Amino acid sequence: REWMGFRPSLPDSVPVIGGAPGKRSVVYAFGHGHLGLTQAAATGRLIRDLVLGQTPPIDLAPFSPQRF
């Protein structure tokens, strides 16, 4: 057997982390490529902050879903 796991990434190789425009209850966190597992905990903390209405410890502008 062979198996291939897809590693979704974006053209700029930077993941999307942030809220969906116009959808307050939708938060995106995808496109981590081959670093998904190692970045999962940090991404989870950022998403937690967004969901709880807290300010994340880093600027999420580079990860914005609206950058494309």
C-alpha cells in the first residue's frame, strides 16, 4: 500500500489564520503545508485568542484571509 497525505499550502507559503470576512463565527486556520503538526499548538493559541475576543500576542495581518 501507498498513502500520500496532502499538505495544503498557499502560493506565498504562509498559512491563513484569521476570521472570515462578514462571518463572526467562522475562523480560518489552514495552509500550514508540511509544518502543520509543528505549528498546531501555536496556531491553536492564536485561534483561542480570536474566539475569546482577546488580542493575539503577534500581528496576524501577514496571515489574513483577505491578503489574496
